[in-house]
Amino acid sequence: MSGNRPEAGGNPLAHAIELARETVPPMHPAGRPFVYGGLAATLLLRRLSKPLGVVGALTTAAMAAFFRSPKRVAPSRGGIAVASADGLVSLIEEATPPPELGLPAEPRMRVSVFLSVFDVHVQRTPANGVIERIAYRPGKFLSADLDKASEDNERNSVLLRTEDGHELVMVQIAGLVARRILCEIHEGDKVGVGETYGIIRFGSRVDLYLPEGSKVLVEKGQRTVGGETVIAELPAVPAKG
């Protein structure tokens, strides 16, 4: 007998509720004001007109879907960097990390993931480690799939030192519609691979800068799953002797 089936004599209602919780992803706290406001507006619109009430309900449901924050299971093996976001790999190229982090102005491999309005918009940490530096820089709101969006757009950059001593740089970049970047971690925080650390509202991009010697395992045009898709194998750490 399958271990997923309810035990004989179990509560069918409780089992149904548990299945619903596993199927419907939780919502990021940043979405609550939008969804609660949408519910209030829907009730008001329904009093005025049933069709308007339907429009309000659909808009509220779309808001709840946008702010979804599904559970993810990160790979357990070490020496890798996983995707910080759901989306489409739009660029794989060498580029200099954001200067506001104070890192050497030397090119590193950068993997850019573009998030459409239909993707999950929470960001996740790519590896276990410690947050060493966070730097926010205001900027433009060009379309996030353009090459120059990394340099010109509003962004929030995070330097993560992995347990093996590697530097990973995650950059949240605002897009054409995105007007708000939220970063919920602080310098000195210890983080685990796949943990949620922020969210960008309404269409955006996330860049991941890798240490020299990393082996990129994704291709341009590939879709990623934040916290699960392995972006790269990191350089081997020399054995202590």
C-alpha cells in the first residue's frame, strides 16, 4: 500500500486540506497588501456590478499568483551554485561585477536569468555561506532582457562568501515594469542554499557572477527553477596539507 494514502479511519477533510497546502504555494509576505487590497476592492466592485466583481476577483488571483513562493528542494551536494531565480537564461558572458561592491574590476563569468511577469519572483541564495556585502544603486528602468540593463538599471547587489571560500555575486535588477526591489538579508547573515532572500515586483532580471574556474552547466534559452537548477560547478578547493 502506498505511503501517501491516508490511513484507514483517518480524517478525509484533514487529508484534503493537507493536499491543498502541498499543491497551492504559499504567498510571499510582500504580496499581502496587494492581495488584501484586491479582495476589499473586489467586494466593493461586486456591490456595483457583478462583472466588475469578476474582474476584481481575477485581478486579485493574478496578484496572489505573482507573489507565490513555492517550496523548493535544493541539491544536497556541495561545490555547486544553484539558480537564484525562476526564469529564462538570457545571457552567459564575462562581465565585471557591480563596482559598488568594491571587488577587483576583473571580468567574471555572469549568468543572467530574465523573469517574465508569469515567473515566480522571489530570489534564492545559490549556496551555503555568509553575506559579506550588500549594495543598492538607483538607476533606470529599461527592459530587463537588454544587455545594458545590468549596467544602467536600478539594482541591488549581494556578495556571498561560500563555505569553501568562493565569492558569488547575486544582483537583483529592476525591469521595465518592476519598480521595487526587496532584499531581506543583512551583512553578516548565514544563509543556506535555496533560501529566499528577496523579491522584485513585476518583471525583472537576476545576474549571478561566478568565481574563476567555474564550469557553467546551463545554456542560453534554458529555463531555470530557483533554488533547484544547478547553474555551475565551482572550482575545486585545494586539499590542506
